Amino acid sequence: MIKYEKVLDVSASYDVVVIGSGPAGICAAVAAARRGMKTAIIERYGILGGNLTIGCVGPILGSVAKGTMYDELSSLLLTEDGKTWTGRVHDMEKAKRVVLDFLLNAGVNIYLQTPVIDTFQEAGILTGVLVAQKEGLSVIEGKRFIDATGDGDIAVSAGAPWEFGRDGDRKLQPVTLMYIIENVDDSRAISCYGEDDPVKLGEEKFLDFTARCCSDGRLPENCYCVRLYPTTHPGERLVNTTQVNHINPLKQTEIVKAEAELRHQIDCITNFLRTYVPGYENCRIKTGASTLGVRESRRITGEYILDVEDLRAGRRFDDVIVHKANFVVDIHNPVGGGQEYGLAEVIKPYDIPYRCLIPLNVENLLLAGRCISGTHEAMASFRVMSICMAMGEAAGIAAALSITANVSPRQLNVESIQKELTAKGADLFS
Ligand SMILES: Cc1cc2nc3c(=O)[nH]c(=O)nc-3n(C[C@H](O)[C@H](O)[C@H](O)COP(=O)(O)OP(=O)(O)OC[C@H]3O[C@@H](n4cnc5c(N)ncnc54)[C@H](O)[C@@H]3O)c2cc1C
């Protein structure tokens, strides 16, 4: 067998290296750069934003206590013609520019079309990531790294333990391709916000009608929950309906299988809307996700594992870095349509402790976004984009402060992060 070896160049060195440019990564990079750190953000695709842009995901759901970067970024995304919309889907094309400017204005060095494919450590400390670019393979070094890849690629490569799926059968929430339709007649068209939306079509509850259509083949199997969200533009709806179950999004063959099925579902659902739903007769597809929508994959195990009981109790933690995180436990059924338990569970606003951002076994690394340390159920709440933005900001601040204090993120005094967040107006303790 041939043994392949290659000597790699170091192409750049930074204070803070953020991998992944979704809602969490963007806020992490901006927070670090604003604190004077030489910061890079590395994104595998050619567009920044993760699910905020190429995932075509909206609206930005959930909330956190006031004063975080969620307030700032969501207002940039949702202000149209001088009016700030809430609860509406942002403009995906505008978001691509907003996110780019947000990072550039903070002085972040941006890497596009640059997947991170491996990591390097010395004496158990993460020192660099291996990137694949047109120029070839090279190493980007950093003093601190933030894994905001959603899938926890960096933490896993560096040796952190991780969990996958729900207890028992390890099934994941289904994958989806989101898309936006235009030319909807708002004067007659309904919107539908999910399982518990009572909106009617004639005399019948809309989702009862769609369930019948799923049974008789007018809609794809398991796609009865036809969510139709208004956007910031008249005559548009974001359609959050396609879904394929039993897909492992970490496996190449399964990604392609899901993509093929979901693209066909988009045509079927659009034809259904044109045929059966008043106001949608002339709708057409405006844009859609450019990559598979993954609700759930790896959850990295950290110093604390946030549990659904913490959410039910609205638990406070001494090492809070995101306060009053609030969103239902939104588990899309891993083995069928709709929600896992019929309805999403309402919880009490809860804290996210700093320990959830610190992976076991790896030094110099922080977690941010949906891959932080939590259970399947808790993740189904904190995965929404408002909460991911707030935890990204906290991770960026922690990375910067740990460099200044010359301690690892694990050893950093959490009060220094809390002080920094509070000084900028974030509410952590009300
Ligand atoms: C179908 C669907 C519907 C959803 N609906 C909503 C909703 O209505 N409202 C809401 O608030 N949330 C919703 N969510 C959840 C939300 O979009 C995500 O949980 C959230 O975007 C996670 O943010 P993140 O920053 O952790 O990851 P992501 O947004 O996934 O961003 C991760 C980024 O990392 C990059 N990346 C990954 N691996 C690498 C690598 N190895 N090297 C370089 N770059 C890499 C990716 O390309 C991506 O840009 C939905 C999710 C899905 C899939």
C-alpha cells in the first residue's frame, strides 16, 4: 500500500479563528474582532450566513434577554424601507450583503469556499486547522478557535466526545429544503405557522385538509404540516414543508438521496398550493435553499450538558452567558410528519451556562450554535437563530478575553465575560 505524505505550509495566523459563518459564527467573529483580536472566519461555501442565507431559513425565531448581538443583527436584517418587521422572514438576498458588511465593518478576515477538513494539536492544545482551497491545502493557525460549524466538525476532529440523535434509537429530526414563493395574492391567501395553527380553508382546518391530501398522495408522505410564513415583501411566503426522515446528514450518500427526494417534493407542494389553496393559483418559486437543511446532527459534550429539565424549570446558572433564552422544544418528528409529540412543548425562559460552550478533552476551543453541549430535547429549543446569535457573541468575547488573560477558555473567569456583556447593555441577571 502506498503511504501518502505531504508537507503543509502555514498560510496565516490569527488570534481567533471562527469556523462556520452561520448566525453563531458571524456573531462570534464580530465580537472577537471588536475586542481588537485579529480574527478570521472560515466558511466552506461561497456565501456567508449559513442557514440565514443559503439555508433559506426564517423567520429568526425565539428570543433572549435584551442587549445582545441578536438585537443588532436581526434589526439590520429586518429593517426594510425604514420599518422594522418582527416575526417575518428576512430577505435572503439582502442578508448575504448585510452579513458580509457586518463582518467586514468589524475588521474580520473572511475566507470563502474554504472547507476545514482537519485539525492539528500540540500537547493536547488545538493549534491549527487544515483548509482546502484552490491554492491547495494549508494550515491556518490560531490562538483560539470557535467551532460554529453546526455539525461540530472541529471539536470532533480534535477529539471531543459527542452525541447523536434521541435517546434509544438515535434518530434525528428530518432534513428539509426551504423555499420562497412569490406572486401570492395576499388579499385571499392564508398563512400557516405550524402544527397548532387553527387557520382554515373554507370550513375545514387547513392542516386537517393537508393531512388528508398526504394520505391520498396529493402531498408527499409526512408533508402535511404546510407552513407558509409571510416575508418582509408582499405576495411572498416561505414554505417550510418538505421533509425526509431517517437521513444521516453526515453521510455523503444520504445527503444526495435526501436532496433528490426533496427537490421533487418542492414541485409537488408548489403544484398542490396552485391547485387547492386560494390566492396561490399563480405562485412561482422565487428562491430556495442551496444546501440541505439540517436541523440536528452532532451535539458536542461539554463541561455541562443542558437538559430539557433545565428548560422546563427556567433554570438560572451562575455562569450564565445567554439569559432568558426562550423557544419551544421544537422536535420535528424523527419518524413521521409534524412534531414528535404532536405539539412543541412550551418551556420557561432559561439560561445557557458558559460550560456548555467548553468541549471536553480539547483546549483552546469554544463551541457556538446548534452543536453546543445539550440533549436532543434541549437542542430542539436552543438551535433557533436568535439564541445561536447570542451564544456566538458570548463565545467571541470569551475567546478574546482568554487571550488577554493568557488562560485557556476553560480556565477563564466567567465573571469577566459577564462583565463585558453587561457593560455593552446585555441583561444577564434580571
Ligand atoms: C429546515 C430548517 C428550518 C429551520 N427553521 C428555523 C426557523 O424558522 N427559525 C429559526 O430561528 N431557526 C430555524 N432553524 C434552525 C436554525 O436555522 C439553525 O439551528 C441555526 O442556523 C444554527 O446556527 P449555526 O450558526 O449553529 O449553524 P448554521 O446556520 O448551520 O451555520 C453553520 C455554517 O458552518 C459552515 N460549515 C460547516 N462545516 C464547515 C467546515 N468543515 N468548514 C467550513 N465551514 C463549515 C456551514 O457551511 C454554515 O455556513 C431551522 C433549521 C432548519 C434546517
